[in-house]
Amino acid sequence: MKKLVVLTGAGVSAESGIATFRDSGGLWEGHDIMEVASPEGWAKDPELVLDFYNLRRQDVREAQPNPAHYALAELEEHFDTTIITQNVDDLHERGGSTNVLHLHGELLKSQSTKYPDLLYDVEGDIKMGDLCEKGYQLRPQVVWFGEAVPMIEKAMAISEQADIFIVIGTSMIVYPAAGLINYVPDEVPKYLIDPNAPEISYIPNLITYNENASTGVQKLVELLLKPNEA
């Protein structure tokens, strides 16, 4: 069974109604991104950061997977599929995908501010005074600007093993995730699906679909499932 690796970005979640800050001039719900998604913002006003992510968590719980999520899950029946996502929601999992690597963390989990390996599922909100088992404040399990991406090395290793590599709904400018395609062997077929897909001439065997995730993914799935394709 061929190894299919899929890198997804905000464009996949956007079609489920989840806002992206890049579409609003660097603002999320009126907040400068560094106020609510950086270690400096957390140090300055942790309560504001918690409130912001509590609202985002509520939005995620109300959102539903879209056709792109379901189409990607369908590929598991035909390929050894791994989804590497920059998204912090759980829509891939709710859409049926079972092998998902979250590069930037998971909004529905919290972590200790002192011991980041201490993770907890979040049922409701995270509040000031909510502590880990060792007595330290909990924060969203989300990788903020300026923080390391702990899962990037694992994602690189997975990308190196790909027989097919697909990029969906991402601008290809957010590093280190955007660099994963450079770890894919030259001979491997690569597909990029995004309505604003940039021209990338230096990537060999790259086919671009200038479409939204839902329509582009369904077209690509039909292509990959044809006999003698992929």
C-alpha cells in the first residue's frame, strides 16, 4: 500500500467556518495576533489569552467537517495515509481520519506552563487557577509565534517516506511547515490545492489545483482512485 502524506492548512478549516487571522489583516477577533498567540502576550495578560482561546474552542466545537475532511478520510481505504495538519481543531478526526499529526498543537487540550509534556483534555474552558498535577497554571496546547514546533522532526521523517504528497489550503509561507515539501523525494508526485496557490517552479513533479479545498480534494481523490493512477 502506497504511503500518502497530506499537509493541510487553514484553508481546509476555513470552509467549515473557522476564521483565520491571515484573512483579517493579522487580527483575530479584533486582537493583534501577538497579544493572544505569543509567549509575550501570555506573560502580559494570561486571562485575555485564555478567554480568546476559550472562544475559539467554542467555535471549533460548533463547526462541522466539510467535504474535504471526509474525502481525505476516504483515502485511508486505499493508501497508508498520514495527515500532517497546521490546524489546531479536531475536524480531521471528526471527518474520519485516524492518523493525524498536529504540528501546531490541539485546541481541545491544555498543557502545563512548567511541564509541557503534561497534557489534558479540555471539556469546557481553561481558567486562571486551573492547575496541572504539579501545581502550575494550564495554558492552551497550541504552538505560539516564537515557540519551537516539537513535532516538526517527526513530520520531516514522514514526508521523506511519502509515495504521494499533497498540500491543501495553505499559503506555503508559514515555516517550518512550508519546508516539509522539500523533504519529499524528487520523483514523488506532489499536488497543491489552494485558490491562491503560488507559482512554485523549483519543486519537481508538482501539479497545482487553484481551487478551494472541498472541490479540489474531491477532484484529486477521483484522480488518485482511478485504475493505473497514483
